[in-house]
Amino acid sequence: MMFPEKIQEYLSNKKNSELALIGCRADNSNISYECCEYDIAVLAKNGNGLGNSIVQIGKEKLEFLDFSNYNQNEISLLNMKNVENKTSSLLIPHKDSIRKTDIKRIFLSAGKRRAVDSLFNVSKTSTSKSELNLSLNLKIAAYELIEAILLISEIRPMPIHELNQLRQLEIRKDFIKEAIQLCIECIGIERATRTMINRSLNALKEIFKERYDIGLIESKIEFLVEHGLIADSYYYIGRLVCNHLEKKDYAHQLDYQKLNSLALDLAGDYENIKRSNLIKLYCKNLMKN
Ligand SMILES: [Zn+2]
């Protein structure tokens, strides 16, 4: 069974769109937490989607994610599972119709693109004048490099599970092991405490106050903290905020500097700046591979 009965019932009655289960609940690795929502891709090809939304059914949450410009090469859709409802599945490819070599290629190129992003952000650390901004860019670069490593290993990064995904990763090359270690140090996980998570969470709520999924994010962080997964929640908050900020320009980053600094605990990061060159080196190594 992919879903608890109530959810199955709810979804079977949806008749307007083709649906597929994606995200950690579609993954065969059993990595999901109780707090994880069911991610439902709403597939279409016409480009007129309804946007994302969250629905609560009993204790469970469903998140509908708009894929109205459906593209078969999208990494988050590679392992999707057809949801039986009142539409016929025209868009969901038959299992195994995407070749293994194609999947490898899709992951590899996504990984390399992420290494390029990381290199771009870490290169800013030699030009920026503000200490907090240096630390911010280094942190963004470290998260991006970790994503690059997972993608190149054909693993789709899932923010709340990423530390676990790293723990389970089979690493064949020494430089990858060193790169992960370096990123973890740059992210500052060893500094994680409950007090710090509380402070970061408050700042995150302010930064994300416009987002439709803030309630879901908050409940996931609370779940991690309640279950003593302090390092994971520290990592998760940092990952979400860095992901949000990497798309913002310098002026925006400066405007929200105080909040960003609280959310990401940047004051503790300044010492790490001297490691920028190593991050650069690992990015370049990864791009060559
Ligand atoms: Zn999950």
C-alpha cells in the first residue's frame, strides 16, 4: 500500500489531474519520518497549474506540487509512482522505459551544475567586504557542494533527510570523503544545540513568513527536535535558508543580514573562510569527474 486508506480514498476521487507520488514516500529506502508529508505531483503539459498546496487528512499531510510543465527528465519525478484515480495515466512513463544510462546522465549533469553553483558562490568569498556575507556565501557553497556529491552518486537530495543520505552514502573516492567532511565543518553542525535551533527557527519563521508551506516546515523541525535529532534539524534549517538565499541578490542578503545571521548562526562561521580555497578545489575535482 502506498497510502493509508483515507488518503487513498481522497485521491481516488480526484478527477481533474494526473497524479503521482514523489518525494521520500515514493523512495524505496524507507527513509521517511512520521512527520513527512505525502508529496503528490500534479502533472500536466499545458503550463496552467494551480500552484502548490497542502491538505491535511486526519494526522497526515498531503502536499500537492504543481508540475504543469511536465518534463520527463526532472529529477524529482524520476521515481514517481502512479496514483490510481479517475484520470488515465498518459504522462507517467511505464516503469523501466527510462534507460539506466539516461538516469545516470541526468544525475551526473545535475550534479555538475550544482558544483558550478557552489564554485560560483565560494568565489564570492574573495570579493565580498562584509564578514557576515563572506560566511553566508561559504555556507551556501558548502550545502551546494553536498547536493552535487549526492546527485553525482545518483541520489536525489531530500533536505530533511540529507544528513542521513550522507551517512548511508557508499563513498569510493577519498576526495569525496574529505569534501563531505569539509562541508559538514563549514556548515558548523557540531555547534548545534536546542537553544540555537530555537533561535534559528524563530528567524526562519520570519524569513519564510510568506510561504505557503511554513506550517509544514515548522512541524518537521519540531519533530526532529522532539526526537533528539538536533544535528539533523540544524542541517535542515540551514539547508532551507541557504536554498532560499542563493536565489537572492547581494542587496537583499544585506537587507536581511541580521535575520539571516541568526537563522544560519553565521557569527560562528567566520573562522571557516580560510577553507574557501579547499571548497573550490573539491568543486573543480567534482566537475572533472
Ligand atoms: Zn521525508
